[in-house]
Amino acid sequence: MGLLSVILIFVFGVSIWNASELRMAMNRSTRSYLNDVTTNLSRDIQEAIHNKMNSLIMVADSVMRMGIPENETSIRDFLARKAEILEFDPLILLDRKGDYVCSEEVSRDMDPERFFGISSVRSSFDGEVRAGYMGGESIFYSVPVYGMDGTVSGVLVGVRSKKNMQSMIASKSFNGQMLSCIVDSRGQVVISPSELKPFLRLDDIFRSDKEQKVVGDIRKMQDDMRMGKDGILEFSAVTGEELFLSYNSLDLNDWFLLTIIPAGIISGDANRYILQTFFIIGILIVIFFLFLNAMYRFYHSHRMQLERLAFVDSLTGGANQAAFGLRYRELAGSMKPGGYTIAVMDVRHFKMINERFGIHEGNQVLAYLYHVMERHMRAEDGEFVARSESDCFFLCLKGGGHQEIRDRMDDMVQDINSFCNPDLPGYTFSFRQGACVVEEPGLEIAILQDRARLASQSRNPDLESGCVFYDDSLTVELKMEEELNGLFQGSIENHDFQVYLQPKVGLESRALEGAEALVRWIHPKRGVIYPSNFIPLFERNGKICKLDIYVFTEVCRIISRWEEEGKEIIPVSVNLSRQHFTDEDFLDRFADIAGQYHIPAGMIEFELTESIFFDSHQIQRVRDAIQRMHELGFACSLDDFGSGFSSLGLLKEFDVDSIKMDRSFFLNMSGPKAREVIACLVDLAKRLKVKTVAEGIEDWDTVEYLKSIGCNMVQGYVFSKPLPADAFERLHISWTGSIECNINP
Ligand code: C2E
Ligand code: CA
Ligand code: CA
């Protein structure tokens, strides 16, 4: 806009300069035009005077032949005739004796005898042809009249009246607005024009000494006139009118033709056109300005709209990812290392809300979440929040203290869950929370967001709550995870995953009553990789389902081989990740595989980790799945009981065949209460006809105690670590013969 204004001002300036140049050029051409006109006019006048003179000379010639003054009447008649034809008023014949003959009766102020006293007339008696004037009223020509003897016998005077002369000098040009008169070199008027006023003013000019320039010009004009030179001068009249004054020598006496022309006559139209042009340019500029202004407003509002579109999340009406990045960049300039934290809050199971209540309600929930979080932002500290995509919110919080940030995020979650929605009875939101303290404010916001997100995903997403902070080890972890992810498919194909079996020993029978299949990743280059290093990763990215199928298939193969080889078949349990439950018909695949290997019913048990039973969204699915497992001939056990919530209610709610008491149960067995709890649990399970398996048992005392309270089975290092299938088989064979020695070494 500013640049355009400069351009417009420049254009305007150039137009003004151009117009003034045009004016000057016109002035010059006016002058030269005027010069042409007045030169022609003066030439015409000269010619006319010359013609009159010649005519007079011819009349004088005729008079000479008629003789003077003997034949006075005939001469008067002759003169009267000639005067009429040649437009003299009158023609007077003077003789040396002081007599005269006049062509007509004349008024009193035109006394023919006056001519005898006029010096130019007298010089005509000496043979000269002369012209003269009388008080600006008339001019006269005097020519000698020769007698028969060749001497001047008289003088013929031809008077040209003022009227006659005026019509001669009156120009037809410029609608008569041009005024001319004849003056002598001293400025004395020889013939005044019919309209005298400008010349009266001209007299003022001749006398004036007001304006320095005019005075100089006048002086030059007077000098020119004395020297018989032509010229033009420009001056302004008292009325302010610009006038040109042209002076042209008439080559007669010291007479000059003076012509006055208003400057506007010639350049008037052009001036008007220049003004019009200015006016049009002005209007165009104004229109252009208005147009630009309208364009600017349009552009501005359009930009605002685009900005709104670009930076506003239409769903929440608040900031979006782009706005978050922009505001962060603004803030980063003044940020101290460790002064701010980028945090992420990712709603868990948001899909369920959409599924249960519909997209519209889901969107309202997101808007609600955004506004609660926004309320918690301290704008004065430069804090802000944005929804980045679907159910993921990013926050930029002041401070870098882990506990402080955790507390604030907990407050937000609490505030969010303080709502009371009749459609969502008892529903509480939980979030995956991650944060990254900004140690290098110059880092790209995308990197900081990735780190916060990475931190939020670094824990088992469904188990743990609270904010996880990013540190560099997470990056190492991430790199390792990436590597493992990359290796996964190849290892499935190469059978790098091996199934290890860990015995479950019946405490009553003291027999090897079962086994748990545990996967080991034995990579040709990386060596042995333990489940804790890859199971959580594959649970997050869904690869676990493929792995579970793989393990299940291997287990089927082992059992089928045992059958083929006539070995005793014992039930083997396989771990089933909760990820399978997202697919309603997942059991069909397992059933198909088991069918392919003709696995007898009850020989495979699925272990479902305890946490899955607390997932309120999946409860029904889990219940249905357990029922289906039974229908398909699989047993089902509740794994890791006691590692988390340990609700006894689960036993009555779910139709599981056994529970596996987690290792953590037995870590502190010294107190009587702990033992009592285990005894009660075992007792309860027995009443509900649910078998009990104690897991992770490492010492004989516990084995003895468990046996004493009626626990069914023990799985633990006390008997054996997980073993490769062939080692397990060898143990199995040896076991049958020396059970006592195993249990009671
Ligand atoms: P889990 O199902 O609870 O398996 C028992 C874990 O306890 C196994 O660890 C086992 O080696 C270990 N353990 C057994 N006896 C003792 C003992 O006396 N002392 C100690 N300290 N540990 C003992 P592992 O094999 O490392 O497996 C860890 C977890 O990985 C398993 O926990 C299970 O949740 C998961 N997992 C292993 N294989 C698979 C699989 O094929 N599929 C799925 N979904 N998860 C698996
Ligand atoms: Ca297990
Ligand atoms: Ca377990």
C-alpha cells in the first residue's frame, strides 16, 4: 500500500511537471504564432499605407496635369471623386501661396490651413512624400504636386480618418479580441484602436515602475522601438489577465504597430484541456486509491479469514496445531532453557465415545476438554493450549519442575472429570500424558511435540496414569524400538522367535501338570532378546497379535508332535494380549489353527492378563470371549492376579478356569496377614471351582506353604526356568521317574 502511494504521488508529480512543460512549450508556440500574426498584420498595414501613398501620388500626377489652381471647381470635383474612391476624407490640395482646395466641406477641427504648419507637409513642398498624424485621430499622407516646369507647385494631402484607419488595423483574427494601434517610438499614439482601454492601461505600463520584470521588459521594448526592432512582451493587466504585447515596426516614420492579445485566447483552450487532464488524472487517482483501498480491505478480510481457517480449530473454536507452532515460535525468542514445558494430553479410548454417543457428541466433548484446559492456562505467563489432531491436546506450560507440571495436569484432569453429564454416568476421562521440558528453546516445535508424545507413549498406555517426562534415554529406547520393529517381520519368517516352556507342577500330584509358553527372541545378530524388551512395544503397535498367533501355532505344533511321538500331552497355556479383543472374531483364527493340528480339547489354555478385566469398555467382549473359548475347547486363566487391582469380584464375574497369582504376592510372605490373604484367596477359588497357580515361586518354603493351603500348582524357578521345547521334553521324561527329588531335593 505504501509503495503504491509513493508510485501514485510520483505519477502525480510527473503529470504536474509534464503539464508545466506543456505550458511552457505552448507559451513559446503562442509567442511565435503571435509573432507571425502581427508580422503579417503590420505587413498588410504597410502595404495598405504604401498603396494609399501610391494612389495619392497618382492623384497628384493627375492634378499636375489639370494645373493649379486655375480650375478650382473642376479640381474640387476631381478631388471629391478621388477621395470617395480612394477612401480619403478629405483630399486637400495646398499651394505655395497658402491657398488650398478641399474635396469636401470639413468640420471645424479639420481646418485645411493647419496643414501648412505641419513640418512633414512642408517637407513635401520640398519634394518629399510623407506621412504624419494628428493627435491620434487621423493620419495623413502628403505628396508633392509638380507643375509643368517640374518644380513643386503644391502638396496634395490625403487624410485618412480615424475610422478608416481603425478598420485597416482592426484584425479579424481571434474574434476581434486582438487590439492593435499604431504608435511612434516614443509611445505617442498615431492611430488608436476603436477600443482604447487596454492601451490606456498600456500608457500606465509605459509609465509604471512597479514590477521589476515589467519595467525591464518595457525598457527593452522602448530601446527596441528606438532601434526599429520588433518584439513581444508579456505582462499581466491590472485585472490579473495575462496579456501579450507585440510591437512591429511599420517602416514608416518611427511608427510601430502595437498589438495586444490576451494570452488566454491562444492557450485558453489548451489551458482548459490541461486543467481537464489534471482533473481527470486526479479523479483517476482517487478512483484508483478507492479501488486499492477496497482491494486492501478485501485482501485484509480475506487474509483474516484464511488466518482464521489456518489457525483456528473449527471443532473447538480454539487454537489448532498451526497456531500452536506459531505461538511457540513467538514465545521461544524470549524463553530461558528449562523455563517452559511442552505437554501432551491424549484422551484414552476416545473412539468409544464416538462409537457410543456419535460423532457430534464426540466433537462436543473435545470442545469441552479444550475449554477446560484453556481455563487452566495462565495467559500472563504466555501459556497456551491447542488441539492438534483428533483427541490429542498440546499445552505449553510455564516452568520445568516435573512435580509442578504433573500437579497442574492432574488438576486439569480432575477439573475435566468434575463435569456432570447425565448421558455419561460415572464416566471419567483418562489421558495419556507426556511432557518435554524445553531445554533448547531454538528446537523445532515439532521435535518437542514428538518428544512429549513419545514420553506419553513410553509406558504401558492402558495401565499407568500420570505424566511421563521425556529424557534422552527415551530416544535411545525409541531407536531400539525402531530397530526391533524393523527386525520383526524377518524374524517371524526365519523362526527367530522360539517358544520356551516353563513347567507348572501340581502340588498334590507332584506331577508336571502343565506348562506356560513364553516367547524368546533369539536373533542371529542381536542374540537373546527378552519379552520385557519387545512385548510392550508390540502391544503398542499391534504386532503382538501376529506374535501370539505365531506362538500359538508353535505350541500347537509341539502338542501335535507329542501326540505323534506318543508322549504324554500336558496342557500348555499361551499368553493372549488384550489387543486381540479389538477384533470380535479373533478366536476363530486360533480355533482354525488348533483344528489344523487336531489339538484335543482342554489342552490349550489362554492366559488373560488381569488388567483387561478392568477395561470397562471391553468387559462384555471379554465375557463373551471366555464363553467362546470354552465352546471352542480352550481353557482360560486370569493371569497376573495381584499385580494390580486384585479384585476378588473378578472371580465371580468371569468364568475363568484358573487364576495365576502374581509373583508380587509372594515377595513378602513373612507376616501372618499376607499368608492369610493368600490362604483365603485359594480357599475362595476352590469354592468357586477355580484352580490356583502360584507364579514366580523361587523357594521351597513357599512351595510347602502353598501346598499346605491347597494351592493347585506352582510355576517358578524353584522347579525350572522356561526351557526350550526339547529341554522341556527331557525334563518331562526325567520328571516322571524322580518327582520327589525335584520337589524335595
Ligand atoms: P507372564 O505371563 O507373567 O510370564 C511369567 C514371567 O515370569 C516370565 O517372564 C517368566 O520367565 C517369569 N518367571 C517364571 N518363574 C519365575 C521365577 O521364579 N522368578 C522370576 N523372577 N521370574 C519368573 P518372561 O518370559 O520374561 O515373560 C514376561 C512377560 O512377557 C510374561 O509375563 C508375559 O506377560 C509376556 N509374554 C511372554 N511371552 C509372551 C507371548 O508369547 N505372548 C504374549 N502376549 N505375552 C508374552
Ligand atoms: Ca502368563
Ligand atoms: Ca503372569
